[in-house]
Amino acid sequence: VAGIVNEGNTCYLNAILQSLTHTVPFVEAIRSCNHITPCTNYDERSVTYCAICALRDHINAALLTPRRPVKPRRLVNKLNYFSPHYSVGRQEDSHEFMLRVFAKIIACFPDGAPNLVDTVFRGQTVSRLTCCTPNCDHLSDTPHPIMEFNLEIQNVDSVKGAIDSFTKVEKVEANCEKCKERVAMGKQLLLKEAPQIVVLHLKRFKEVGTCSTYKKIDKDVKYEVDLDLKEYTINKEENVKFKYDLYAIVVHSGKQLDLGHYYCIVCTDEDNWHKMNDAQVTRVTKEEALEEPAYLLIYAQHGTPWFVSSVINTEGKPVDAKPEEENAAAKDHTPEKVDDGATMDACNDNAAKDDAQENVDDCGPMNASNENAATDHIEERVFDDDPMDAYNESAGPADEEESTDKGSPCGQKNL
């Protein structure tokens, strides 16, 4: 498993690249999709650029010689392709970068055509309204595509509690099609279609006061390697897969919003966990992994092949790697060899700090000195070039305007 060299506050990028490289359905999809590599757009010196080609090159480089750190040059050299605000040396947020990568991959496909992001990460929820009027019980379901679960953690101490809150019944007022009037209704978000990969975003940053000041929610939130979403679905059939296995954890260490460091924990098979801290790769136990203060938790549908068994062959080379891909990938490697437990620099030029000390290196989710830095962590992100516009447009008609009273289920109904 190759580490990734930090090219100047790019730990946010490294953590996501490690997560995607260890996402087996994503690796298989990006290798098998109907896309010529290199395509005519893929030229680092030109205005045009191709996210699929760049990611393919990086993944192959990372897999070909797994004990040597790889430099993500093709991605770092074109950071402003993902966002005009991105640049080397500037702190950014891993979660935001992940969404922007997804958006750029989708843009490589014709409008409306199937794409590998939808295939791997997209599921569907329904917003269900149930009339609370006696003898009515009218149901109305509005479908919405979903790429991730944005979970509030302020008032919970576990992922289970956060999902319970995410799907709880709320009391609202809306027009009932059967009653023909505005009445009290119960509103609940339920899962209809299960994605292959589930991304749980633990919302660790919240706005405080009236001056756009943000604070990190630095608390323990318990999570498990097994995730079962069946109780949160509208389809309870046994043949629908709603059980998942944890394989990637993205962590933001540090207590401040504008300071800190991103790294990733990955599970390569049932018993092997690794901490991917930029170029440093170390083994950890499952128990140690579950103690990490997760920011993103990424689960694969139960039965998905493990990384080692499906992506890496017995010679340590990526399955189906072509000779020309091996030659291109080799250019991205540094000559330095990294063994498990080796000490490497993190996000600055100083030597790595003692493990007993907190690892803080100005790689926080935003740059406090830059007015254009992304600042919305407590609500879903909104950008001038919103990476999820395509999903918002395809989500279908919005729910009818309604007033909400969160946390108050309608009457005695149990939806």
C-alpha cells in the first residue's frame, strides 16, 4: 500500500485519494468505463483536463510499487481545475474535495448518460409525508438521489444515534391531497435504493455567533465496522442489500477549524488495517482504527471484494495493468522507500512530531486568512459552482412548502 507525498498542505487531497484507491468498485469502474486513456483533453499544460485520466494514472502509480510513496503531480498541478479557489499551500476540506472530484468525473460523461460515480455511490431516499388526521393516513413519497449521509453529531454519541436523528419523524404542516386542506403531517426521510458504497459525513464544524465564526465539534462518536441500514428503509425485503462493512476512515486531527491535519485509515482485507498519513504508512489494529475521531466513514456493501483480493495480484501489481500504464505510473514515484512505521514529514517541512503529541500542521478545512475560503460546515455546502447541481436538478419536485417542528412526531403515530 503506497503512501502519498504531501506537496504543500495537500493532506486533504491525500486522504481522499487513499479512500478512493481502496474503494474496489470505484477502481474497477474507472478502469472499465468507456473512456480512452489518455483522452484528447488530458494535457497538464493545456486549459483542458480530465479527472478520469488523472485518477487512473494516480491509482495505477499507487498500486504498482506499493512500498514506495507516490507523488500526485497530475492532480496537484491542476488543483484549480477542481475549484478556482484551490492552490498548492492552501488549506482545504477533504469532504468538499471529494464532492468536487465526483462532480468533475460526472462532467466527463455526456449529460444524462450513466456514469461511474452514480454506479458506485448513488442511492435514493424518499421524503415521506403521512397525514396525522384520524382515519386518513394518506402517504406521499418524494424521491431524492443521495451521494452521502450528512449527519449531525452535536447531540448524539454514536453513528447509530446520528442516523436515528437523520431519519426521525418530524411534525410539519402541509397540504394533504386526500383531506384537501393544510393539516399536521409526519415527515420522515427513508432509504429506498441502497448504494454500493455508503459515505457518512460526520458534521464536526458548526457556526457560532453572528460573525461567521466556526467551531469544531471535537467529541467521541462511536461507530462499528458493521452497518445495517435496513431499519431505515421503505423496502424490508431480504434480497435488498442494506448491510455494509467499514473500510475507510478519514480523520481531521486538531482542535481548531483553521489548523489541523487530515489522514486516512483503510482496511485492505478482513484483518489488515493501515494508517495512511501522507507518505507514512503504518499498521494499526481494528481496535485502534475504531478509536479514531472520524470525519468521514466509508462503508462497502457486504460481499464487496476486499482490496487485496481483487485489486492487487500475488506479484503486488494492479490487476489488468497494461505495460504503458506501468511506465506512466512509474514516473510518479519518488525514489525513497517507505517501510511500515517509517517517519515521514506530514504537511510541512518540519520533521514529524512525536506520536504522543497532537499532529497539527495548518492543513485545516479552510484558510482563515482567505476571505474566499469555504466556510459552511454545519449545513450542506453551497458553492458558486455547486458540485452537486446535477443531483439537485434530478431530485424531482421539491417537497411542498411546509413549516417544521423538528423532533415532534405527529400524534401517536409510529412511522
